[in-house]
Amino acid sequence: MPEIHARLRQRGQPILLFGESELSVRKRLHQLEIEQPELNEGWENEMQTAMKFIGKEMDKAVVEGTADSATRHDIALPQGYEEDNWKSIEHASTLLGVGDEMKRDCDIILSICRYILARWARDLNDRPLDVKKTAQGMHEAAHHKQTTMHLKSLMTSMEKYNVNNDIRHHLAKICRLLVIERNYLEANNAYMEMAIGNAPWPVGVTRSGIHQRPGSAKAYVSNIAHVLNDETQRKYIQAFKRLMTKLQEYFPTDPSKSVEFVKKSV
């Protein structure tokens, strides 16, 4: 228990709530560490952290004498990645949002995230060595590293099937629009609804009289802006938007269904 109390104090949390047992304290600490794995979130530039990691890898390669190796700057691909996996993912995605099957939805969303991250990494690995070693090449690799780090908490919660239900329903809707309907414009609207909500934002005087306006309470309770809840959610929600952009790049559709459609040069 002393170690648990110390970890709670580090997070600025009370070590014991009224009527709380030791088991409840452990569960509360476990939930806090899932929601916010890092204590110093928000105090550093995440892109600079990712760039420092890439820089250390390059320094290590110079010391070991492997800096000119063709595969030295490659990003590790997850196990089991294959090009043909996308067909099975498309087939499974038809069941997204059907019923309220948490485990099935989590498995499908997780497979989509892993596929896009792996294909993005493969494209980065296919670049010439001279391009990988440039500042722009390192920046692109840092983008992938940062996205992977930010999505780690979301993917871990989906692996353990304890992801927030509201987030899961939103992600299932977005992934269905992306994979099945290929309607990236509607998927972007659904993403904005998840990120900032569609509840009215009051401007000016909202309560001028003694009595509260009927239905005003619903405007503040429904459609919560999840991106504003905590730093961890902000990170993985913004990282998921990068996967949406990559998905549109890999599987283009009609310009009327695309977000900022740009025809890829051949």
C-alpha cells in the first residue's frame, strides 16, 4: 500500500476516499494510469520528442558503423501484416455498429488501425536511403512515431475491451464510413462530432430571467466534446485523424466524397 499511496500522491490524487477499501484504491489507481499513462503530458512538444528519438537512432547507427545500411532507418512492421489482410478487414467491417458487440467492434477497429500504421511504415521504408537521412525524411518518420505513441493508450484499451463506450460507438461509425462506404466527407463530419460535439455553444446572455429556459439543460449534457476531456483522449483522437487522412490517400474515391481532394501525381 505505501507504493500505491506514493503513486497516487505523484498524480495529485487522494490516497484514500471515504469508505474505500484497499481493492477499490488499487482499481482507482489502475484506472488513472490507463486514462493518463504519462505524468508530464502537456508539458513537452511531442514532435520534438519523436525527433529526438529518431536522432538518437541515427547517432547509434553512426557509432555502430551501420549508418549506410539500406534497412537501418526502416520502421518495424507489426507481426502478421500482409497486403491481403485488407479484404478480410473490409468483410468484417460490414458488422461494425450492428448490435452492441463491444469485443467485435474493438477487434475490427484495432485491425484497421494496425493495418494503416503498418502500410504507412512500409511506404516510409520503401523510400531511398538518401531521402530517409534528410531532415524532411526524419520529420516524416517522426510523424509516424508520434502517431504510434499517441494511439498506444487507445489500442491498449481496445485490446483489453475496456474502451469508453461513447468513443467506441463514434469510432465504429467513422470506420464504417471509411472502409465500407468510402465516404470520407461524412466520416470527417462524424469525427468532428466525436471531437468537439454538436451541442450549442452559448454566446452572450443565456439566463436573463429567474426561471431556466425549458430544454436548456439538455444542451449542456448531451454531445460531450471528448477531445476536451483529458490530454490522453486529445492525443489519440488527433492521431486517429492522421489515419483517416492516410486511408483516403491509399483508397481514393470520388472528389465529392473526399476531404480536400488532391489528385495524386503519377
